[in-house]
Amino acid sequence: MDEEQLRALLRDLDALKQRPDPAAIDRMRERVAGMVTPAAAARSKIKDMSSEVVDSNPYSRLMALQRMGIVDNYERIRDYSIAIVGIGGVGSVAAEMLTRCGIGRLLLYDYDTVELANMNRLFFRPDQVGMTKTDAAVQTLSGINPDVTLESYSLNITTVKGFETFLGSLKARSSDGRNTGVDLVLSCVDNYEARMVVNQACNELGQTWMESGVSEDAVSGHIQLLVPGETACFACAPPLVVASGVDERTLKREGVCAASLPTTMGVVAGLLVQNALKYLLKFGQVSPYLGYNSLKDYFPTMEMKPNPQCSNPACVQRQKEYMQSKPARDAAAKAKMEAEASAADECPVHLDNDWNISVVDDSDTVTPSILSTGADSLPEGLVRELPTADSYQEPVAPVTSGAIDDDLEELQRQLDALNSS
Amino acid sequence: MDEEQLRALLRDLDALKQRPDPAAIDRMRERVAGMVTPAAAARSKIKDMSSEVVDSNPYSRLMALQRMGIVDNYERIRDYSIAIVGIGGVGSVAAEMLTRCGIGRLLLYDYDTVELANMNRLFFRPDQVGMTKTDAAVQTLSGINPDVTLESYSLNITTVKGFETFLGSLKARSSDGRNTGVDLVLSCVDNYEARMVVNQACNELGQTWMESGVSEDAVSGHIQLLVPGETACFACAPPLVVASGVDERTLKREGVCAASLPTTMGVVAGLLVQNALKYLLKFGQVSPYLGYNSLKDYFPTMEMKPNPQCSNPACVQRQKEYMQSKPARDAAAKAKMEAEASAADECPVHLDNDWNISVVDDSDTVTPSILSTGADSLPEGLVRELPTADSYQEPVAPVTSGAIDDDLEELQRQLDALNSS
């Protein structure tokens, strides 16, 4: 909102005090009414996502993911519902990213209020201090993208009543009737108890979820994919030290708080939502676990199978169901592979064209030559600065980290170097 | 700003039309005046950063980095000036992170205006459409943290006049006289030409800078540290294909645009600012280069030495100076090591206590036991869920990626496995 508008209003009020004028009151009324919904004035709801490249299209850069060959059908994102539990340093940024990506529906859970002490992380503003985090989030997010359906749950999921509402909302049909249940739960909470509650709810519902966390010293974090029955649940491999019989909150001594940084939390939120987009829109490889050690810029990955002796009965039940459904799963995977193989033989990749994607004649543009790997001739206006990639030698210094190279000769070379040193 | 306040104002205007009332006008005037500076009302300037843990302290979670042993003196961040070139999807988020971290001074450069097509990335709001990006950024950032000195340069650094202003501003004393020049330049531009201009300016000034970039398909990016004379400059290892003699902007065909995602850009901004914080506040390892491949969650690192045949004369000159200063550098490093060694023998780690940091008696808290590595006894209320870490076995599945393991036995094992397969 423009401060200048408010200053003009002040001048008008001063004038009004000097001389009563009903017409002036009408004009002021009109202007204040216009200020009530400034975002809606700048950006009305959009029915279908367009890939048209104009400055006024908020989805042009997202729909371009289709033309770039990254995503098959970007607009499917409107069919998805995501629940975010914990609207703090990670959850609020995750919510903003999904809102700007045009997700169909967002369910937001938190019981806390905005404080000035939260201002060292992204998203919340000083003028929102005192509002509930869910209300403040809805205020900001609805202004950014009115196309997203936002549901705000200001409640504590670790209470009996809160848990019931939480569980019910994860299963419920959306208010417009388009969605039933949620497609993914993102846990962005900051304590063990709340994680165990999300774990319990998702195990009961067989609901896929992603967990995230940031260390108390603010310099590392992680994300993790949890598919009940298929991967380890949060109780399958518990932390080495946990609170027992004591309220976890009282363990935090008065006057002592954890550190936090907008950088670490922004990176973790970005990795989390990227993994969620890959999972929902089916591109790239969904990471089962990804760590972030910012002091060394080290990103460990791993996979964890479920623990048959897991202390969570719902997890054990989901594991049994997953084992029992193995033959059906294998058959479905085989049928899908065969169908794809025969489809590739017989017909073009896309039969329908619901979104009016047109095939572009690339012969007069530079894009395909840059994207394609084997192009020897460059379009007009471009020259090679160095020999072609095929004859390009190794960089000056060796790559210092990366995936383990399982190439036989490379391993032999490393072995020889170690033996001779 | 609260919409409810505006709605109340509407009701008052309606009442005023029914019945003129000077006292009512006075009350309305007072409330509108309060709305003009909502951020300032919620958050006034703070003279010294406090580590006090109260909800009203916006710096408590940052000052906690000192107590956690990550940063020696966090408040030094107020002495630093950072220039951000390009206030787009990466630059705007980097600016917000640094503002929330309480950086002393931010210089922002961009010549573009905010469009709805930018709304798929973080930071800008639909109601800012039409404003210059630098003005919109200053509007938002000054509301978030009034302690940061913001300088807005709405200009094109690739023009002759723009370059002169850019170069001058990087050297200039700040308006309050506290800072001379900048401590770091962050390049967040989206084209080759602008990067070469930043490279030229930093080579001329001997100014350390960090470069960032996101791919046209929106799913990968990188950050890079450039120290003139010491590391490769941007011209030392140019891209394989560059525009030659043609205006780069005309290469982009009408109606075609690059894809972008708030996730990738948020991660790159986070990695960039984290590297900047590590560099300025001297913690962790500053990464010379860090890539981000989001499809595979792969993060390559490497180092690049300068090219003695670099096409940039200022780079070659900085390389000569760096070589010539080697004896002095070695002597200084040796002296510093010796001073630190003798200081460690003789006196406590911190002699002065400018920020009134008090040593906390941890004997009655749980924090030290969690943080310390060798603690066998746990504080009251905590139990071990699993055997102690020393007897804890490897996770179920092996780590699937990570740094190259140069352990001899591990390489031998991999080699045997490959030979036998």
C-alpha cells in the first residue's frame, strides 16, 4: 500500500475540518475502499494458466518449464493440495514458494504468533507482530497469488483436540469440492514431539510426507521423504537422545534460544519445495534424504528402509500392506513399461493438446543449438570462445567433491596415486 | 497494514457524512497518521545489537550464533557494506536475507521495473508492479529492518554513464561517513554482458566479488567466489558459446522466455548469502565454487586458478601484484599463526567483553550435554532411545552420494566389486 495515498488522506481530513464537504467525503470513501484491496486491484484471479510471454502473465516463467522439456504438464499443479505444518522460518518460505508456483490449495497449521524475534528469517514483517502466524501468512499469500485456496488452522496439533482437527482436515474435501484430502504433507516444525504427531497422522492415513529440520546452531539442516510402509518412518530410526516424560518446552531454559539464519532456512525451504515439485509434477529424481552442512557446503544423501521392529503400530501395519501389495505393484510396473514401449512405437508422444501447446519451428532460432548436444554449426551472431566441448580438456584444478566415480580406470588411477604417495 | 483499520475508516467516513463532527475528524486523522508509518511503529531503529532473549528483540537468534560458537563477533556485520547487482529472482532474495541479518549498508543496482511476470519468484508483490525494482526493494526492505542503510541505483551498468556511476559508488564513502567502499559485490545478473561489466569493475578495483547464476531451464544454478589476481576471473574461463557483435537481448526471440522457479532461485540466493556471511564473519569454509543440480540434488565444487593468458588486462595486472606480494603474505600468515599459538598458551580466548557476553553456568541445563560429544551421563528427563553413538552401527542402506572417498581400503573394495561384476 502506498504511503503517499495515506498522506493525501491526511491532507483531505485537514481540509474537511476547515470546511465540511459531503462530496469530499464521498471521494475519500472511494479512495479508502480502493486501498482495502490493493493486491486484487493489481492482480485478479486467473482461470487458466497461460504460457503467453507478456509482462502481465504471472505464470509465463513457470509454463516455460514445459517448453524447456522439464515438466510435461505444469498446470497440473492446480489440482494438488499441500498441508504445511509449522509456519516458521522454513514453513512460511515453503508456503510462499508454493503460492508463487500456483499450487491449488495450501493448508497452514501453527499455533504461534508473529514476534519481532522472528524477523531474522524471511517472510513475516514487523507490522504483523501480534497476529497469529497462520493469519499473517494468509494475509501476505492472498495478496501475492489470489488463485491459491488458503486454509488457515491456528491450532496446536500436539493436543488431543488439535490432533483430531488436524487429522480430519487432511482427509476433508476442499470447500470448492475440487480436492479430497491432501497430496503431500510438509513438516516444518521445530521439535521432536510435533514431528512424532505428524508421523502418527501420516502413518494412520498412509499419507506421503516430507520432513525438514534445521540445527540449533543454524548452520545445517535436512529434508527427508517418508512414504508409510515403504521408507523408514520418523519412529523407525529415532534420534539418539529424546525428552522422556518432561514437557520438551520446559527443557529450553529461560533466556536461552536457538540460533537461526534466513540463509540456512531459505535453502532448506527451497530444497524441500523443489523435492515436493519433483514428486508432484514428476520430473528429476525425488531425494529420499538430503542433508545440508553449510560450514563445509556438504550435502549428504541416503536412503532408509522401514524398521520391522518400529515402535509405531501404524507404521508396522503399513509395512505389512506394502509387502502384500508387492505382486500387484510389480505387475502394474511391468504393464506400464510395456504400454510405454508400444506407445513409443506406434504414435506421437502427446495425442491430446488440451493446453494448446504448439510445436515451434526451431530452425530460425538459437535455442535448440544451445540445448542440443551435438550441434557443430552455431547460429548467426554466435562464435565459440574455446574449442568445442568434445575436445575441451579437464579444468585447471580437479573437482574436489562429487558423486563416487565407479569408472574402473578412474578408480585404478586413484589407487595408483595413493599407493605411490 | 491492517485491512481492518481501513474498513473502520470507511465506517467512520459513512458516519461523518451523516453527521459532521470535528472531534471524529481529529480521531480519524490520528489513526491515519499512525498507519502512515506502520513498520516504524512496530520496530524503531536499534542502536546496539542485543543478545537478550525476548520476543521483542529482532537480533536474539542472530546473536545466539556467538553463544553457539559459530561466530566470534556477530555485531561486526554492521560495519560491512555489500553491493548487489541485479535485483531479480536471486538478488532480491539475497538483499532480503542480508537486511534481516542486519548488514550495515546495502547498495542495490537494477534498471528494470517490477512486472506480474516476476511473481513466480520470491520478494516482489503484485501491488509493486510498475515501480523500479530498486525502489520497490527499498520500500520492502526499509519496512523489514530500518537499521540497514539502503542505497538505490536505478541504472544500467552496461552503459558508459551507468558504469562510471557504478564504479564510483563502489569506492565512495557512505552518506553517514562510517563506510568507505564496499566489502563485497554480489553479482545476481542474468546475462553474460553484465557479468563481464561487474568483472571489469572488480578487476579494476581489486574488489572481491561473488557471482551467481541460474540456468535457463530453471533447474540448476551456481555460486562462485572471485578474488582478483588470486582466483580465476570471469574472463579467465569464458563460457563455450557467447554472443559476438550482436546485442544479447535481441537473441531472445519475441514470445520466448526462460523458465524460472522460486525454489532454485531461493536456494542459490541462500547459498550465495551464506557464503558471503562466512566470508565476512569468518566462520566455516568459504566455497570457491558451488553448483546446484536440482534434478539430481548434486552439488559439485571446484577451484579455478587465474589464467595467465586472460584477455582482461586488469586481471593480468592483479595476478602480477598477487605474485609479488607472496613473500609478505607468507610472513604475515606465519606471524599470525605464531601469535595465535602463544596467545592460546597464555590467556583466555576473549580478553575484551565489549558486548557484555556473560559466561553461562551450564551445569543445570541440557544444552551442553547435547552439544558435547563425549558426555556419557544425560541430564534429568532425557533417556537414550538407542545404544550410545560409539556403539551405533551403520544405517540400513549405504550413503548413496558424497565426497570422493580417498580411503585406500574403500577404493580397493570398490575395485574388487567392479572386477568381479
